Amino acid sequence: MTLTPAYGRDYKKQADVLSDFNAGKDFLCHTPTEHGRPINKEQIPVGTFVQFRYAKGMKVLGHCIK
């Protein structure tokens, strides 16, 4: 599952991405069935691997939901 920041947010650092994600902020889900739907950490099953695209989509951060 690939996630990008929602509502015009963007990040320069990985730590900022994870901080907002862990705080429950929305990200846009990019999957074939749910392209562009807002989603937050509470809605993603434990054990799911996600990739965050940030820095205007130029950087990728992999993370497993715990």
C-alpha cells in the first residue's frame, strides 16, 4: 500500500512523516481499488507494509504497521 500526505501537506524528513502518521493524521491511499481515499493509522491492519511517498513524491519510506 502506498500512502501520500493528504490535504496539501508534504514533508522533507522521514521523522516528520512517521510523527504525523502515528498521530493519526490522514494520508491518501493509492491502491488499485481505493485510489485517493483518505486513511489513517487506525484504519490499517497490523502487519501491513506501507510505503510513504513524500518530498513532492521524490522520496519513499517503507514501514510496517505495528
